[in-house]
Amino acid sequence: MNLAESLGDCEFQSVNTAYDENMPVDRKVLVDNATLSGVERLIGESRVRNLGNVDNDILCLEKLLTAILFSDALMAIDDYKEEYRSKRSRQFSFIKFLKLDHVSYADLSGKAADFARSMTFSFDGSKPAGDVVSFFEALRIDPQLRWDVFVSSEYLTMSLLVRDTRDVGYENSIDGVFRNESANADVVLAGIKFDAPVSMEHHAEISSIKDLVDAFASNNPNFRGSSSGSLLARCIFGYGWAAERSYFYNAVAAQNNASVFLAPLRDAFCEGCCRLESRSQVESLLAALKSKSQATMAKIVESSGQAKFALKLPFFSAYLISICDNPRQCIEHALELRNRSEFRDCRSILHNLDFLSVGERSAELNRILGLLEQSCDSLLRKYGVATANGLQVSLSLGLAGISAGTSIKLDRLFPFYRNRPFSRLFRNIAQDMVNVERLGGLYEKLCASVKEHQDAGYPSRTSVTPKFMERRENEYGRPAKL
């Protein structure tokens, strides 16, 4: 049964004028190596040293499963270090690995590094400021520079402000996401190393994390270093690396007429750039889907034809692991499911969004988005899994039909799409992490194949501070300001 039959001919016809079902569809999706690394750990192909990465690895599996279901062909970039490369291509034989020539790779890497340097990690007093605030909003964390005090010794730390210091599973998982980015940077041949730029309001002499730490050290005679559990270095590096990789993969995808599915932190970076352009619209879209359990889509289409939309989809990892024994079987079953009509229909709709002509503005765009809403509703009803903690759904933020150039950040992130229609979907990492927390017994099945390294263990607990202490101090710590 195809989408038209499952929804009813009348309902389908109401939006069918914007949908060319005869358009040949070959929807290609590019996945990044960080996603594949997470999946390899989860299926037992790589031994896990840092057990704090497991939740991130489940999100990587979700990204791969979604990429399989919503693509006709999968691609990745063959830029892993030599000792890992051949094994990876054998492990993911259903993925075409692209080999970029040295000149093209170096050119794209240079542009990606320049873009990352433009995304300065700024502070105003003890709190992040500027562009990076939107990034942390997407991650749903609230960082603050603080002094950890032990008798007469004081350590500079990046602490997360939380409501309940006894319930910090989410914060520890987000820390694992940052650690995963650092691990990824060590095994790809990016070609260019960069120090993420840092700035501090009223302190022009600070331009790097070293400058930042030196400034705090010189102003505090009790300074004894950075706390071993501090997120500071990981946050700053992770933000810059996410910016670099997001630009790089979007550029390669554009050159290959492909969409792109990025690792969790990189999608959060892209969502942060969307928030920079239209904060209130993005927040209202995501809030609408969270509050209205029956809705599967919210959208804003401007008169210019620019559109922002948010989708509610099944958390496919939950569905697949509920009918499979382990993550490897989930991947195999997803490769079979992608040929079903409901997924073919969805790919056709997204394909239409990619090729919507510039002249076909808001009216046609609204009709296609209407069909996408029906398709998402059908998928949610068929593949949504309810656990003891509720229905497992995932939120995605999208852009469709826009011409890059309407905002500085999106223009720089998508330079290859300037004045061209396109559609992009970014997964909401906060919602997906909540899904992982609520998996219940399915969580153990997803982790059934994990093989621990002989030195496996959990990293030191992420530093957290009660939210009410944001502007206060006690004998254990205080906000860190220059």
C-alpha cells in the first residue's frame, strides 16, 4: 500500500499538485565518519575505552538508521587514517566511500578552518556570550566559568548550572558527546589543525584558551590550574571542530548533489546557526511539536518562499531494536525497510523540496510541506514505539526553499547553495538524548554488542552547580570573572 492509499485519495489529492511523483528520485545522503565511529563501537567492531560515550553512540546509530531509511544511496568520505580505512569500508559495504583528490581536499579543509575561526567562542564575565549562546541553547545546557575551591587552592572549571545536582545523567551524556568530537579529530586527515579562537568582553588581549587561562591565573594568587573534570577545553575545541566539520561535509555534499547527516554535536551546531537567524521562530516551532502530541509538523513559510519547519518522527532505533536482537540486525533491517513505499514516498517529497524552482514560492512550498506532514504522521503511527516512559519520537529542524545569503552565518555555512533552493534537516540532540534516557529495557539490547576495552571506565563526573548559585559564592566555589 502506498502513501496515497494509506491516507485516502481525497486527502492525498489536496496537496498533490505540488508533488511530481514521476520525478526520478535518487536521493543521496552523506554521513560523517564520527557517526560511523559511534556505530562501530555500538556493534562491537571497536572496543570502548570511554563508557561515557555510549549514549552518544546510540544517537550515532539513530543517525545512520535515519540516513538509510531516507536515502537511495549512502556516501561517506574516505579520509580516515590508513590503519582504520580499509576495515571501515568493509564494515559498511553498503556505503560508497568518496576519495577526494589532494588539491580539492586541502581547499575545502582550508575554507572549513577559516569558517571555524570566524565562530569565536566568546565570554562576557563568567558566561558564554555571542554566537555560542545559540549552540548551548540547542544542546540545552547552561555553562559557567567557576572557581572550584579546595582549602587555599582554586581551580578554574567550566561548570554546568542545573536544577538538581543529583540528576545529571543528561549533562554527563552531553560531556560524552564533546569527548567523542575530540576522539574523531585524532583519526581523520583533516589536513589543517587550528586553535579555536576565544574572546572575552573588555579583554582584547585574549584570543585563545591559553590566553584565557593565563589571564585568570595571573589575577588569582590561589590558582592551581584547570579542574580535571572541567568541560572548558572540550567545549571550546568541540565548538570549533563542529563548525569546521559541518562546513566541510556540507560543502562535499553540495558538490555531490547529496543531503548530509551529521554526528549529534554537529547537528546542534547547525541548529544553533538557525537560531542565530530567527531565534523566536525556531523556539516556537520546536515548542509546538513538544506541546502538541498529535502534531507531526510545524512550519513557517514567508512570502519570499523561505521556509523553516520542524518534524516529529519515530525514534527508529527504538522501533528496530524492539524487533531485532542487536544493533547490527537493526542496520540490516533498515536496509530492507528503505524499499517500502512509505519511505520511498518520503524521499520523493524531500527530493521535490530540493528541486523546487525559485519561482515556485510559498504556495507550492506549502503544498509540499503539507504532504510531508501527512507522510510523517503515517510513519509515526506505523513505527512509533511507546515505552513505559512514553512514545519515542524525535524532533528535526528543517530549512527548505531558502536562498543562502539571507543571514551571515547560514550564508557562510551553506556557501555552495547560494541562490539555490535546497532542504536540510537537523536533528534536535536534546530530544534524542531524552529518548535514550527513556528507552528502558531497550537500552540494554542496544548495548548488547558493546565490547569494553581492558582499560574501560567512566570519565570523571562533569562539574555541575545548582542554578541558584549562578551569582553566588560559598566555601566551595564562586563565579570566575576577570
